[in-house]
Amino acid sequence: MINFTNKFDVKSNNIAFFISNKLEFKNNAKLSSSNYIKVSSFLKKVSNANEKKILSFDLSENQKCFFIVVKKKIFTHEINILGANFKLKIN
């Protein structure tokens, strides 16, 4: 089951962020500076031309970070497909 919350818990097993297709990430979520550096370096390595809509990497051996890439204009069916793909990835 996926739970959405307004409160950010850095100790969660899975952390997900919605980002634009420009792969820009701002540390508004209060990540530690070392984790923010890991995130920034990961996103710099990923090409903007990458066709993947869901990106992921391990922050630690117990914690996985996901990025759900969304376009500025997105249709309902595209949201449904992203949600289904995300659920498959975390299972």
C-alpha cells in the first residue's frame, strides 16, 4: 500500500519525489546534506533525454529513493500509468 503524507520522514524505507522532466530537485524536503549530495549527483548522471519516467537508486542499504518524472501537461491516463508503474517498482 502506498501512503501519501504532508510530513516528511527521512527514516522511511522508500522516499519518492515528483520532479519535472528537467530533472531539477530542490532540497525542500529537509534531506541531510550527504543525502542531498547523493541525490544531486545521481540526477546529474541521468540524461534529460532518458525515456524512463520513474528513476530510483539506493540512498543506503535500507533506504531507496524514487523520482517520478512528470511533464508540465499530463493527462489522466498518463498519471494512472505512472502510478501503476510506481507500485510495481516498490513491490
